Amino acid sequence: MPVIDLGEKKLITVTGKAGANLGDMRLALARHGLGLVRLAEFHVRDDLHAGRLVAVLEKFRPPAKEPPYLLYQERKQLHPRVRAFIQFMEARF
């Protein structure tokens, strides 16, 4: 898992028997005490406030504003709505 420590990128090796690539599944594993998870704040906010989860490795938190990614099938003729949305996102971020 790559992390940033004082501006320097480091790699932390994490091992375990449980793994998931869906945010909801990772959250469920963490709620059941089955390990550490790295999730967006919106996934864990309620659990942190309620005390069900505890934030760890705070100094390794990624930058607050990580840009969004847009995934779409590249075509010569994009639908005008898709093109407008892409242009909107490019201008905003």
C-alpha cells in the first residue's frame, strides 16, 4: 500500500487472510475487527463519529484533494452530454 510520509512516497506491505476491492466490503471487514482499511472519508465518517472505528496512521493520510477519475469508452463521436460533463470536470479539477 503506497503512503506519503513527509512528502516522501513509501510502500507498506500489508498481509492478511481477508481482502476485498469494494468499499462496502472493506468497511464491513473493518467493523468486524478483521483489519485495517483505507477508504474515503465519506465511507467511514459515521463509524468514526460513533466510535465504531478508530483512525490510525493519520500521518500517512493521502492529500485532502485527490482528483477524481473519469472512466468512459473513448469514441470519435462522444454523446454531447458526455463531452459536456468531461469538459465541466476538466475545468473544475
